Amino acid sequence: MPASSHELFARAQQRMPGGVNSPVRAFRSVGGEPFFAARASGPWLWDVEGRRYVDYVGSWGPMIVGHAHPEVLRAVRETMEHGLSFGVPNPLEVEMAETLCAMVPGLEMVRMVNSGTEATLSAIRLARGATGRTRIVKFEGCYHGHGDSFLVKAGSGALTLGVPDSPGVPRALADLTSTLPYNDFEAAERLFEEAGDEVAALIVEPIVGNANCILPAEGYLQHLRTLCDRHGALLIFDEVMTGFRVAPGGAQERYGVRADLCTFGKIIGGGMPVGAYGGRAELMRQVAPSGPVYQAGTLSGNPVAMAAGLATLRLIREPGFHPRLEAATGRLCDGLEQAAREHGVTFSTSRTCGMFGLYFRARPATSFREATDIDHDAFRRFFHAMLERGVYLAPSAFEAGFVSAAHGEEEIAFTVEAARQAFALLARS
Ligand SMILES: *Cc1c(COP(=O)(O)O)cnc(C)c1O
């Protein structure tokens, strides 16, 4: 008998903080214990006990073409036969840089790193180096990885666990980060009027996916662009989640707003640990060795990771990929809302291409305050009712859900039927 999830979690808790290597996985906000994955294929995830779940987490974003896609696996297999890491440049890095620049509007040069966290840390170092300024502006509930400067009113696991301002971050550094309420036009204007000339960069998730899923108000991203231009600050779009998902060229393409620097991760690694940052050539040329802003990485541009990412990016460039993904996301969300209505449960969804938010409130949130003003208990019960019925949703009300290209009619119908039963349970108690 292989070990059960419960046995594994007991062992894990002895030797790993909270039994996990990344906090949200521990199920703290929904209660209970996480399941341990044995394998995954397409839209499905199997636990070590052989139970199967339709997966709406998708490894938190990378698995946009579904798990274990044969073409991604083939690319990885073929590449690894030639060696796992070289420490000298390899051709796949060039292909990756060219591919990213061809897909993302305004992207002229990129640097590959190993995680989204590294990408955002490096991007703000570059912004500070390029502007000679120190202040960073971020938004409440936005998550940009676990770098010191970002753990101020942070989203995702930091929010889920109630530690948005982490101990261990020196006060002197945290003081250099200002926060704003997302979608509030005037608050941004006021902050820039008061301190705009100190601001090196404003960093934003163009669609907030780490405090549930909040879409930008009409004109909001353009408003941020205008403020940054007026005050000589750089605009950074953190597209680690939205990149290549909400459109082939990410949120910049979808909303027609250009950032000065962008950060990427998740999808561009196809499930391998990868991140990247990039922007206009004039800015990127300030990065070492062509410029003085230092940043490096032993495994950066790893050939196997590049191969997985490139195979994934090839698949999402097939004609009709994003329209199909957006339609599937819409069908799922419409189905869930319909199922809730049938049972008189107050519930709504927000959605964009391949990404959605679930809200136990009458309307999806347009602000961080609204996103946190939800019925947590209803979410918790819904999460577990769905899990028992073979649907794995993000184990926190503060995370976006993800639909992949492998989620077909059948899996969506299965999910909506599970939701019907889950809402019925909620309505009864
Ligand atoms: C996931 C995420 C990150 C952090 O990426 P890691 O690879 O987990 O370090 C940064 N920004 C956003 C928007 C993310 O969703």
C-alpha cells in the first residue's frame, strides 16, 4: 500500500514548515488537510489514493494547455537527453527571448530567471537603478512573489494566512513601499501628487489574481500609465499570472496599455521553474553585463525549462486558442452562477480568458475591500463539497481559478453538476 495523503502530511509536518513548500498548499484557510498528487493529465489530477479531480488550479497557472501535454513532454524528453544544464548559453534561450518579444507588445529585450519572485525583484532593482529613485508603489491585495519590498499589504498566501506584512522585512525597506487601493482613480492621483517624484516604479497585476479575481475598471490601467508618465515613474505590469493567458500578448494586448517593464513566469516555463522580466531595450541594456544593474542566475535559461516553455507557447499560438479558452471559462462561470440561482445561493463570478473568481456575494468585487467582504464560511463549505465531488478549486477565497485548454464540455458539465449538489447543501444548512 502506498502512503495515504494523511500519512504523508503527518511526515511532512515533522520536517517541513506547515508540511508544505509553499503556504497556500496547506489548506489553512479552508481547513482539513491537503491531498498529495500522484499524477496529472489534461484537466485531471489524481491523488496518491487514486481519487481523481477536475483541476482548476493548474499548478497555480502554468498548466494552460493541460497537464502532461504530449508535446510539452516530448520537448522536455528530447532536450534532457542532451544534458540538463550547461552554464554557457544555449540556443533555446535565444528562441525563448525571440518568442517572448514576438508575442508581447512593446517587449524588446528579456532576461530569464527562475521564478516569478525573482522576476519582480529584479524588475524593481532595474527600475530603481534606471530612475535613481527608491519608492515603489504597489496595490493592496496584489502579490508579486515573496520579495521583501512586496510583502506589504500582499495578496495570495500572505493574505490567506493573515500576514500581508511579514515579520523579517526590515522596516526601512517596507517604508519605501507605498500601497494603493486597486481601481481607485483618485487615490493613485493623490499619491502621485504628493510623492510622484520619488517613485521609481508602480507595479501592478493588471488583472488582480491574488485577491480572488478583480478586473480593472474601464480606463484604470491607462490612468496609471498617464500618472507614471507625468511623474517620470516606470510602470511595471506583473504578468506572471496574466501573461500569455488573457491574450497571447497578455494584459498589455488585452487592454492596449504599454508598461515600461513586464514580469513573467508560470506559463513560460510550462510547469518548470521559470520567470522572466523585460521591456524596452534602452531600459534592459542597463542590466549586467551590458549595464551596471547586477542580476545573475546559475540555472537561468535552463534548456529543459526553455523547452517546456517554448512547447507551451507554441501550443497557445495555434489559431483560436484564446477565443476557445475564453468561451470555456464563460461556460463554466455561467454554469456555476445558474447552479447557485437554482438553489437561491448568493453567488457571482468574475471572468476573463482562462481565469475566474468565485464570490459568495451578489456581485463580483471591483476593489480589494469588496474582495475581502465575503462569506468565508460559505466558501469553505463549497470548497470541501466540491472536493468531495471530484473538483479541485483553489483552497483559498483569495486566489483566481484557472481553466486550461484541456477543460472540455464534459469536465465543465461534471463541474457544474458537482456545484449544483454543493449549492444544494449550502442552501439546506
Ligand atoms: C505567482 C505570482 C508571482 C510569484 O511567482 P513565483 O514563481 O511563485 O515566485 C508573482 N506575481 C504574480 C502576479 C503571481 O501570480
